[in-house]
Amino acid sequence: MNVEPTKADNLVLRRKVHIETWGCQMNVADSERMLSLLEANNYELTASGPEAADLILLNTCHIREKARHKVLSRLGVLDRIKSKKPGLKIAVTGCVAQADGKKLIELAPQIDVLIGPGKIDELPRLLEEREQTGVSAVATGFDRHKDEHGDRGAEHSTISDEPMIHIPSISGKPEVNRFVNIIQGCNNFCTFCVVPFTRGREISRPIPEIVKEVEYMVSQGAKEITLLGQNVNSYGLDLLGRDDVPADGGPFVELLKAVSDLPGVDRVRFTTSNPHDFTKPLAELFSSHPKLGRYIHLPVQAGHDRTLERMKRKVTVEEYMQRIKWLRDAVPGIAISTDLIVGFPGETEEEFEGTLRLIEAVRFSFIYSFKYSPRKGTAATRFLDQIPEDIKERRLAALNQLQDKITLELALADVGSVKHVLFVFNSKKEPGVWIGKTPEFRVVRVHSSADLAGKTLPVKIMGGNKTALVGELVH
Ligand code: 5AD
Ligand code: SF4
């Protein structure tokens, strides 16, 4: 789909959309896709807040507790704006829309359009429907996979299936780092996780479509491309019609090669990897394709086989460590981060200590750590031995204390070295301070009066703490 404005568009006053995106980078990519569809339908982004908008779009997240409560409270505020501005439309999209569906409209009738993540391409049609019928328009659920005729099985969709390649940035400005969704959904059903319920089964986008989208982003100034999916390692298996990743690394390796070979792309990252589908050829790609950098996020969730089994993670600690070895053999010193959950139902002290041992063994560059929280509809909510909150708190604190020490040690080990830093933006609070990332994904702050955005430059690391390094440009 081409979203270049036509002459006719230019004659008509464009309507304004205000977009609020919560949660993960996939939501950012979804918001950008919806903005692209809206631009093709005579909307433009407003930077003047919700009061200036004709359409307010709340793209929501359901990964943590109290998601619905948060949405309702924001809708309360927006409703006051709506009461003063007849004709203002409110759309709720994302995982809360999928999980709560029409129930959310009963609680918040001010919602004009409600769309789950599997139906975002239907936004223009639903806005039209709302206009014509006067009642809230709803689309949730997930389409079947592309069939042999090449459509996604959308029963009512009037949207063309032509690949949409002109995706604007949600900030309305050129961005150095852009996100591209490559696969929707997840087939895994880890017992704690709500994602397969809110994002549906895996549907991959074809490589040529992704490449076109990336090419456009590069033409708009992007230097770093982050490929997104709940489980990027199983990318393309649905297109091949198989359940396991081929021994050569399969379509994901092919996609990474295609994207990192594109001129103008300086760095390629991807998230989230699942250790179960992580292959040795993928680890080896890091040594043959330096644009992949020296960093990977590989969530393990826990460091004991009994916990991993009850989480249905489908790998043991030993198998996880094998993936770490593949990576470190391919790229000595590669930085690895992970996600960890403490207080999963039935987690004993011994099991929790397994997680501490794993942290020591891998020496992650950083971690995202969570207290287990029951998510409606997931298997683990029905497990009997739920862990009391005070124990979860204690375990989380112990985990973070250990990791903070390692994070600091690894960061300070960079002091004195020269790193190639990709500069992303300048600090709003401190003029003259530029923020960039090393190939190991560590944040570096550098003073410079020059415009460094999008440049990769050698930087001598002078010091730092666990959140950021401080460096000087090497002339
Ligand atoms: N409780 C706690 N953490 C969770 N995560 C996902 N579901 C839950 C839950 N029910 C964490 C996992 C996942 C990350 C995105 O969020 O660590 O990798
Ligand atoms: Fe959730 Fe990730 Fe497990 Fe899929 S692989 S169910 S997204 S934790």
C-alpha cells in the first residue's frame, strides 16, 4: 500500500490522530502500521496532545496485572475531552482489547472502535462502520493463516493485501532505530503466559514484504533495525508448514541474512528469542554477520529443570547452557541478557537457588526480572501451590542484588576500551549529551556539540555505572 498523499488529499483538511502506545516494541510497530493506514485515509499525527485530536487511539498492553484498570482510568480522562468535543472518536487496540472484547465496551461505552492485535488492518473499515451505524465497531480474534489464494482469510476486510511498505515512525520524526514485526502470535503456551491468548497463533510475514518495509525505513534515516516477534526463532515455520526449525537454521537465518545484507542497514537486532527454537547456525551467524552486533536477549525464565518443566519451556538448564556455549564459541565475550520469573507456583528455595546459580554461571549483561503474577486463562493460575507475596519480594530482591553486582562488573570491564557506538538521540534533559549503544547493547553517554544521530563512531570508555557508560569520541 502506498500512503503518499494524493492531490485530492491535499485539498481536504486532514484529520488529526493522537496515539498512545503502551507495552512492548511490538505495540510500537503495530501503532506505526495503524498510523500508516490512517494516513492513507486522510489522517495525520498530531503532536499537540489528545485535546487536538479527532481520533484518539489507545494501543494497550496486557502482560502485567491491572491492565484493564489502567485502560479504564485513562478512558475516564479521555471521556472528559470527548464530552467537550462531539465527533471525537476513541479507539482501543492491542492486547487488552483482545482479552476483554465487548466486555470493555460495556464498562466504557465511550469506546467507538475496539480492535485486537490480529485485526489492526481493519481500523479504517471499522471507523467507517462506526460513522455509518452510530454504534461501537468491534473486531477481535485472529484470521486463519494465508491460504493458497494468498489472502489472510479476513472475512470482511476491504483492505488490500498488497504489502504495506511505507510505515511512518510513531514519533513523526526520522528515527535511527526502527522496529519491524516479522511474526505475529506464539504457538508455545508457556504456562504463565497470556500472549498466545491475546496474540493468537504464529503467522509470519514473507521475507520480500519485510525487506521492502526495511528499505523504506532506511530511506527515512533508520540505521538499526530490530526484528520483532514473540518467538522470532520459529519465524517462517508456518510458511513452510512444519513445527521444528530445520537444521540449517531455516527461514529466520535466511531473513537475517537478507536484512543485514541491505545497504544502509548498520545494525540488525531481534527479539524475542526462544531457547527451544534457537539453533547453532543462528549462533554462528553472529560471527559471519557483524551487523548483528555482540548482544542477544535469550529469555530463560528460571534456572531449575523442575520449574522449567512446569513452565512448559521445553528446554532444560543444560540445553540452555548449550545455546550459551554456541554463542560464546561464535563470538567470545558476546553480551547476553535474559528474562527471569521468581515465585512461580511451587518454586522451592532449592529451585530458586538454581536461578541464582544460573545467573552466576552465565553472567548476564542485564536481566528483566519479574515476580510471577497469575494471568487469567493461563494454566499456572490453576496450580495449587501459589507462592506468598513476601517470599516473591525477597527472592526478587536477592536476584536483583546479585545481578546488579554482575552488571556493574561487566560494564566496568569496558573502561579503557574503544567501542563503536551507534548514536541514537541526544538527551532532552542535558543538552550536548548524546546517547548511543555499543555492539554489546550497553548505553553510552558522550558530550558533543556535533550532530551524532545515526552515526557509528569510535568512543573511548572512561567510566560508568550499571545503567550507562560514559565515553569520549576518539578523534
Ligand atoms: N508473571 C510474571 N512475569 C511474566 N512474564 C510473562 N508472563 C508473566 C507472568 N504471568 C514475563 C516473562 C516474559 C516477559 C515478557 O514477561 O519473563 O519473558
Ligand atoms: Fe509467552 Fe514467550 Fe512462552 Fe510464547 S514463548 S507462551 S510469548 S513466554
